[in-house]
Amino acid sequence: MTEGPAAVVRAIIAAREDNDLDAGLRRIASDSLDQGRHVSREDWRRKWEHMLTGCPDLEVVTEHSVENGEWVANRYTIRGTHTGDFFGQTPTGERFEIHGMDMVRVRDGQLVEHWAFAEPLP
């Protein structure tokens, strides 16, 4: 039996937080959608590396997940210290906490589609 969407998302987050990007990338289809754009695993790697450059202590806590078939919706709390460029935001050196949500589609144990939004950094 293939893992459900929430378990796949948890595994991707855990791998990224353990700095094992390769393990996280294996959970993503070679051609997936991120915010409606076709992206490769290397695009995901660059996105994660950029995030970790801007916030090396990035922590994503899943507060709630709801699964429905291939889809999972997640509500997150995101914390860290803004020490570098973070999605175009000039570093502040300050700790932050923001909230976000996403929807992820999983097929055959791999993320194939991702939609997300989050509060802006303070």
C-alpha cells in the first residue's frame, strides 16, 4: 500500500529539516507543478537551498492536515531567523513566526502538485 498524501508531505518536510535534500527530492515526481508552474526536482532543490540560505534554522510545524483522496491540505506555523535573502525580503536578523497553508497532490507516493500561500514576513 502506498503512503497517504499527509505522510508523504511529512517525509518531505522531515528530510529537508534533516538537510537530506536528496531524500526529500525522491518523494517528488521528476515533473511536478509548483504554484501552477512545471518544475523539476532541481528546481525544488534550488528553492529549498534558497530558503535555507535566508533562514538556516527554518522550522515548519504542521498544525493540521486534511486528506481527501490524492490531496492533502495543511496548515503550518513557520519559524526561523531571517539572516539572508528570503524570497526577496532583505534580511533583518530577527526571529519570525508566520502562518501558511498549502494543498498537495500525491500520486504513487510522490508529490505531483503543490499550491501554497503564507503570511508575509513581519
